[in-house]
Amino acid sequence: MTRIKCSENGTTAFEKLIGHNFEILKKWNELDETLWKNSSLDENLLEQIRRTMAFENGCEYCIVKGGKPDFNKSQLKISTASAFAELFCKDHRSISEAHFEMLREYFSDEEISELCVFIAFVNSSQKLGKTFNLTEDLQKNAVKKMSELK
């Protein structure tokens, strides 16, 4: 059970929880769509980052949507971005210039900017989902069950 009641606005459980203010829901969804559809970054890269962060943030709703990250550690671009995202979730204050130097091996400054905005937005969404207690049973697009992921 979620920690607040759902609104009538939105189609997903997450949207219904943030939909108490329709304008916030609308702008949130617009930003979400922009980050996924108008990105210069590869959609698989973004999805692997989202999955990595879901586990770090402990959001069941987000975890079961895609399951575990699905990339080989030899895929250095995805590995580097996912490790950076994981660190962002754990302790963004510990990110140093050295971390940005590692990102620069695979990404331009423009891509790093976009990557960081994506990571910040997903981090916010997942922490909000965890805070609202969005559980796996509310995820209509689940591909896995939590019991399968342990």
C-alpha cells in the first residue's frame, strides 16, 4: 500500500501519486519523454543506467520494470556511465574531477551534461517511488518478480 492515496490523474501508479497537481504531472511527463525520446544518448545505455539505479535506490516498482542491468562489463561506455550513476545515487558529494575525466573518455561535454540530467531525474523519480512505497505489485509493466531477482 502506498503512503498517500492515489489521485485520479495519470495512468500509472507513479503518475497517480504525483498527479495530485495536474500541472506537475504534465511537466514531469514532458521532461521524462524529452529525456528518453530526444536524447543524443543511446536508449540501451539509458535503460541500463535506469536499471542500475533502480537497484541502488531500492525502488521495487522500478526494479521489476526491467530487471537487472543487462550488459557485459567489457562494454566500457555503459559500465562507466552505470558506475557513475550508481555513485550519484550513493553519494553525489563524493563525485570528483577524476570521475568526470573517466566520463570524458567516452562522452563529449554535451553528452555528459545530458547524462547527468538524466541521472538526476531518474534518481529523483526512483527515490520518490521508494518514498511513496511503490511496490512491485503496482508495476503493470513488470518483466520480473522481486523473488526472481534475489
